[in-house]
Amino acid sequence: MSEKLAIRLPALVGLATALIALAIVAVFFWAPSDADQGLSQRIFYFHVPIALTGYACFGWGAWKALRLLWKDDPDADLESYVAIHQGVIFGSLTLITGSIWAKISWGVWWVWSDDQLVLFLVLFLFYCAYFMLRYSVDPGPQRANLSAVYALFGVVLIPVSFLAIRLSHSFIHPVVFTRNGAQMTGTMFATFCICLAAMLVLFITLYQLELAGKRLDSRIRELKELLS
Amino acid sequence: MRYLSDVAALARKDLLLELRAKETIPAMLLFVLSALTIFHFAIPRGSSDVAALGLLWVAIVFTSLLGLTRAFVPEREQGLMDALIMAPCDRSTIWLAKTLSVIAFLGVAEVVALPAFTLFFSGLNLKTVAAVVLADIGIASVGTLTGAMAVAGNARELIQPLLFLPLSIPVIVGGIGASATAGPKFLLFLALYDAVFVLLSWAAFDFVAAEA
Amino acid sequence: MVSARNLSKRYDTRRIFDKVDIDLDEGGFLLVTGPNGAGKTTLLRVLAGLAAPTSGELVLPVRGEIGYLGHEPLVYKQLTPRENLTLFGRLYRVPDREQRIKALLERFALWDVRDKAVATFSRGMQQRLGLGRVLLHEPKLLILDEPFNALDTAGAALLDEELATRSRRAVVVATHDPGRVEGLATERLAFT
Ligand SMILES: Nc1ncnc2c1ncn2[C@@H]1O[C@H](COP(=O)(O)OP(=O)(O)OP(=O)(O)O)[C@@H](O)[C@H]1O
Ligand SMILES: [Mg+2]
């Protein structure tokens, strides 16, 4: 397994770097400028793919959690944790890029009318609690079970919260902001897809890297224990 | 049938414990009344009734949190979860019994809090009361599960609010929506929340209660 | 009744016990000894189905046929002995519950305090009640962790008597006083 990983990891890192470079070139030199927001609107190409990758992380983490509870897969605990850890990183980036985009579009750093931004705030709070839970329990099967259950609650919370936030517009936000609803042209869409691919590959790379690091770490501690 | 008699035996125990200790219900009552009093000063003149309704929902969620944090204290203090999970009954009965007793405590607190609210602030419509009932079910189910998770760790009650509050946001939205807008949309949403999270909590408790 | 192969338990990377084999049939008596922190309680919890082994195979009786008494008596302190035993009697579906509870409480000299809160009991009285709780449903596998703790001479004699009758069940006892049950043991496991 480690041999296969030794070949795969550098390849993944290379692919991620190349895709990110391509994405930056596409965003700044290829995609057309937005009619009324100009250059700065291009943060859209990062914000939305980062958010989608965040969902993918949480989804993957929950899938691994399900595997742990259902199939008793012993590796699934660490995999689920690492995926959610990446999810929180991408989630934080979503909040930051979303905030910047709000500043560009509407002149304020935070808007409650952007559903996705609000949802990521809720998810950020939820998954921070996931870490608190995980660090309050000693490592072992019980911690694995608790983390997995909470991770599953997370993916159920995503659609339920999204619906709640949507519905909440009927009693809050008298002012409705709208973003420029222009259709994406072919070039814009292609750029968007490149960015999305770059972010997903970045996630997979970081996921594998962190997983390899964590596994190595526990292997070393095991050896230390054996020697002592 | 056996399932129900196990739930009854466990719920009886939870009510008996509360009857002996007389801690949780008085604390919840006092808390919710104090909160409503504070809200009087927190709402400036000229605010709408909807603002007061919003605060009512905040009071309900935080009062429930008070009860939920105490829910597994007797089990935790004496390691009794071990004794319960070894019994030959379905483990979800432990969750269901605890949830029912939390609903009962919350119900008692609300029987006092809702009339107090109409007295202090404004009248309540039937829809708000229906929303409170639906919200109680969801709050108690999810909160009992996160309560069991919280006491399993070393941080104990400290992380119960952190685990529970993000999950309670949809309940708040549903509750305020039902109070403040026309139509059954928000009641349906609360019912959906209950259906989803009751099922999930019921199924998940087995993994939370025991490691083996 | 109990069959364990290569049973190991680790906390994180720390090995508590490794490759333990146990075979225990009806009438069997396993004596577990070892210094403080050796892993006796951990093993007993695994055998009670309360903790998962890290590796190895383990066959146990079904849940409900095991009786486990840990360091704590595992009873609700705010409730009375009768209420405690009634609760567990219901959960374990004990036949003739009332009679059996009465018999146990009388046997462990707790009948006079049957309606007093357990919180007001001495340590030894709580241990007696804990014993009553594990014996209530006549478990096929009886697991006792330092059961002589805090018992007086009379209480210890009662327990000796209970341990001597071993038909239809297997017993696992961890103790720091192996001399007391030495004659009964059919298997021994000494941790170091
Ligand atoms: N939850 C846990 N996490 C990490 N280590 C633990 C945990 N529980 C127990 N241990 C460790 O496992 C070892 C064995 O503990 P155990 O309670 O089984 O010992 P014991 O033989 O029963 O001791 P005693 O005679 O004092 O009752 C101890 O060194 C303890 O530090
Ligand atoms: Mg011990």
C-alpha cells in the first residue's frame, strides 16, 4: 500500500499544482471581464468552487462515517476526520472569499441574504463543535463512534439548514440583494470548470497528504511503544 | 410491546429521579421567567411584536438547554450507562425514555412560560402553540442525543451547548416563521425536522451509548 | 460460555493486555490477579461487552445473561434499593420480581432500609446492593471486579457462599485477595 502511495502522492501534488496554475491563468487572462463589476468579480471563480469542494469534503467525511458505523471499517475513522478537517479549511476559505465578494458587490463585508454564506457559517459552527467533541474524548472505538454519528448529523443538517435559511427570507431581510444574474458564457463556464477541478484535486491531494502524515505518526508512536 | 414497557420503566425512573431531586424543573421555570423579564428590558419601545416572539423562541431553546444538560447527569455520575446498556432491551429505549422525560419537563416549563409571555408581551396564536409542541419534540430528540455524546467525553456538560445549538437553528427558524407568518409552511417544516431528526437520533443512539 | 482467542486491548498505542486466551464453561471460575493498573478492570469490561477489544475473537453469552459488578455498585444513588432493583428487574424481565427482590434484600440484610435513598448508605451497604443487582437476573456469566471491596465479615461470607454455588453459570473474579477464592478457581490469569 505504502509503495503505491509513494508513486501516487507526488503525481497528485504535481497535478494539483498544474491545475491551480492553469486555473489562475484562465481566471485572470482568459475569462472575459464582467460588464459592471470588472476585474474584481473574478473572485467568483474561486469562491463557488471552494464552497462546492467544502460540501464534497463534508459529504465524503459522512460517507466514511457511515462506513465506520455500518461496515466497521477500521480505517474509516481517520479518513472521516481528515475529510472533515479539510472541509473546515475549505469552509473557512468560503467564508473569507464570500466576505470579499460581498464587499465587492455590495460594499459590506457580511450579508445575511447570501444563503450559501449563511449556510457555511452554520456549518462552520457545527464542525467546530465536531472538533471540540473529538478532542474531549480519549482515542478509541467510542471516539470513533461519536465522531461518526456527529458527522452524519452534519450532512443531514446541510439540506435542512439550507431549507431553513431559504424559508427565513419570508420574515427577515426586507431588502433583497441580487447578484448580477448574467448568463455565463462558454468561456466563463469553462474557466469555472477548470477552477472546480483544481479545487477538487487540491482537496484530494491535501486529504491524501494529511492521511499519510497521520498514519505515519501513529506508526511511529506504535514503534516507540514497542521499543519502550 | 416489550419495547414500550422498557421505555415506560426507564421513563418512570427518570421522572422518579426528578421527583426526588427537584432540581431540573424548578431551575427551568425560574430560568424561563428570568429570561422573559430580561427580555422586557432588551426590547426597546416601538419594537414590533415579532421581535418579542423571536425572544420567546430564544428563551425556549435556552431553557431546554438547561434541562438537556442535566439529562444524563445521574447516569454519568455513577457510571450507570454501563448498567443500562447491559440490559437485554433495545438501547434506543434509553434514548426514547430520556427524550420523553425531557419533553415532559419542557412542557411544564412552557405551561408557565407561554401564559407569562402573553401577560408580559403580547397574545399568542394557536399556531405558535402548535409550533412550540413540534419544536419540543425536535429539541428533545436531538438534545438528548448530543447530551449523551457530551457526557461521554471529558469536557462533559461544557460542550453540550456547542453540539446542540447549530442543530437547533432550523427549529428557531421554523418556530419564528410559524409565529410571524401566515400559512402552514413553517409548521410543515418543523414536522419535517422532527421526522428526520427523531429517526436519525433513534437510530444513532446505539452507537453513542456503547463502544462495543 | 466464554471463548476468547488472541484478545488484545490497546488505548491509543498503549497495550493493556495482549493475546489473551480464555475458555470458560458452565461451572468454570476464572480468577484474575495483578497489581494496580495491570488491566484487570479493562479485561473484565471487555468480557462484559462494555468495551470493544482492539483485536482478537470473543464469543460471549447474549446481552442480558451477563451480570457485571464494577468498581462502582452501578445503582442510582437518589433512588431506594427497592426502586433500583425494580427498575433492573423490569429491564431484565425477571419472573416473580417482587418475591425475588424481597429475598435478595433480606439475604443481604438490606430489607430494613429498602425504602431509604442509596445516597445515605455506607460504602459496604452499597456494595451489597450492587451484588443484589447483578444476582437479580441470575446471570449465566457473572463478572465481579473486586467484589469483596468494603464488605464486612458477614457480607464477605455471604459472597463466599454465593461464589461456591456455581451450577448453571460461569464466574470471573478480579481480586487483590486471591487467597479468599483460591480453592474455587478453575482457571487463572495473572497480569504483571
Ligand atoms: N480510558 C482509558 N484511557 C487510557 N488508558 C486507560 C483507560 N482506562 C484505563 N487505562 C489504563 O489501563 C491500565 C489498566 O487499567 P485497569 O483499570 O484495567 O487496571 P486494574 O488492573 O483494574 O487496576 P486496579 O487494581 O487499580 O483496579 C491502566 O494503566 C490505566 O492507566
Ligand atoms: Mg480495577
